[in-house]
Amino acid sequence: MTAAVEQHDWGASLARRTRALGGGEITAILALAGATDVITFSGGFPDPATFPTEVLAQIAGQLITGDAAVSLQYAATEGIAGVREYLAGRLESLEGARPAPGELMITSGGIDCMELLAKSYLDPGDVVVVEAPTYLGAIMAFRGYEADLRGVPMDGDGMRVDVLAGLLGGGLRPKIVYTIPDYQNPTGLSLSAGRRAELVALARRYGFLICEDVAYRELGFTAPPPASLWSLAPDVVLQAGTFSKIFFPGVRLGWAAGPEQVIARLVVAKQNSDQCSGALGQRMLEEYGRTGQLEQQIVASRALYARRAGLVTQALAAHMPDGATWTTPHGGFYVWLTAPDGVDTVALSAAARARRVAYVPGRPFYPGEAGTTQIRLAYSRVADQLIDEGIRRIGEVLKTGLEGK
């Protein structure tokens, strides 16, 4: 008779820091990436119609056959030299400032920059200030290194920098202040020019590093956004960028631009984790970008997302219950919806799925317990003809929740 093998409880062996990582919200969002049986406003996915598949197929073929020694090989941890030179020139064109070679590195998307920053600079208990609400991936990245996250509220002009100033005056000493100043995820709001200058002044006075996430900066629908924080103060700002929204996310490429001393530490941290960003993707980006086709693609993407943003706001006006409010997007991928008091958007998620519609509840976007009545709606990948029907279904779910409260 064979003795039964005792089952080990691997959950009991988990590191303490993993207990603060949340309940797998990003995993749940990504699980809906290929869903065809639900109208999903959950993930911030770019529309595949913006992917230049034919051109990329040609570029990939040319690189594999003619540049294999570079494009299929390990790359320098800080990124291929030609790609960094291209990106430095692009930042100079867009931002009016050019990073020196030691002030720029290639990352595996924007989240890689945040992970490397947290890994390099945060000890358990160090304070990180974030907008409330903010990108849930950033919350997870900083909490993964046991940071003490503090939320600062927002209004129509972005982060309440005056509230932050009060906290600093009262003794709060963050190592990092994380912000998405342009078309923020999840609210779609932007930080005003005046507040950008005030935030930079506070960083210099109190000695914290600003981590500026510019994932949506180039996807404005009308006037361009104010000057980036990095262009205003490269001495106290680390800019975390990504090509996921403007090129295609499967390439997993982004950048970090900031003080040379900070970039050097991030390069070391990257070498000790994933070694380098994929060389083939870097070279594809460089070849595509140097022809000017990336800029043309961004123009077309803006028009697509602006149209869908307008359709969403029209549908919300038609189908939301009395007392509901929402932001009006001027760029990016998101509308931030606040339902009437008493609605629990987490509890109603199952009811929404039963109606074959999906959204992301607001609670995971806060470092605390706020967000119960809120919803992030991502319109970027919802087909035009499905937007009104999807919003109507969400409206029905919220009305049912109000009736049952």
C-alpha cells in the first residue's frame, strides 16, 4: 500500500510583502483581453485597428534576416544604443529637452520602471504619495516593496497639490510622489500647468523624487497638455513612459528618463531581474519610428479614441440613474463614473457579468478603502456600435443596486 503524500501548504510560506499586493485585479482585467461574449469597459487596451500589422511584418522579416546579430541577441541592459538615440531625439522634439546618454534607459513598459524604482529606492515603511484614485498597477508595484502609500485627493485640475503641501508642512516625508499628470488612469483628469510648477517646487524643497507616468500624454483630443514635469525639472523627476498605448502593447517597451544617478541604479536593478528589454522589439520600434509612421499612427489613434469618448459620454447621459456623475475625457482611454450613494460597484460586478458587460470597480484604485461607488470605464477597445448598449446595461445594473439598497 502506498502511503498518501502529505500536501504542503505553500500559501503559509509566502513572503510577508505579498499580503499587500491585492486580489489580482490586473490579472482579472487581462483575462478579458480576448473576450467575445461580453461588452468590456474593463481593460485599458488599445484598439487592434491601430496596430500597423503589414508594416511590422515587413520590418520584422528584414530584421530577422538582415540584423539577427543584434535584433535576436541579448541587448545592453540600458537599451540598444541606436534605440536610445532615436528616443532621445523624439523626446527632444516632443518635450523640448533631450536626455543625456546616462539619463535615459529602455524598460519593459511603464510598469517595469515603477518596479525598478521601488526595488532600488524603497525600504519597508518608506512613504510614497499617490493620487487618490490612481493606477492600480502602481499601487501594487510600490506595495510590493512594503511602502506606506498615502493618497492625495484630486479635483478637476488634477492632484490637490495644496493638500500635499499641507501634509509636507505637517511633517510627512515621502521618498516618491507618483503622478499621472496627463489624462490620468482612472479618472481621465489632467494636472494643471500651475500645479505642475507647484509640485516641482515642493520636490526641490522637501527632497522627494517625482515619478511622472506619461502613458497617455500623446493621446489628447484637443489642445496639447502642459509641459511635462520632466521637461520642467529633470533634476527631481523620473519620467516613466510606455509605447503600449501608441505602438502596440505586445512589444513591452517603455523608457525611463531622469537624473543620471537614478537611472544608473535602475539599470543595475534591471540587470538583476530581466537583464534587458527584448532586442527585436526595440529594433522594430526604431525602424518604424524613424520613418515617421509612428507619428502618423498616433494621429489616427487620437481621432478613434476621441470619437469613442464622445459616444460614451452621450450614452452615460442617456442611461445613468439620477445622481450619477462622470468625468469628461479630453484624452486617454477612461471615464471615471461615480454612482449615487449606497451603490457598491464591487458587489454589482457579478450582476454586470450576468448582463454580459464588464467594468472595473473603483476600490482598487485607492490606497485606502475609498471608491466603493465608483467605476472606471475604458472605451478604447469597445466597438462604436456596442458602446450605447454596454452603457445601457451598466445603467440597469446600477439602478438595480439602488432599488435593492
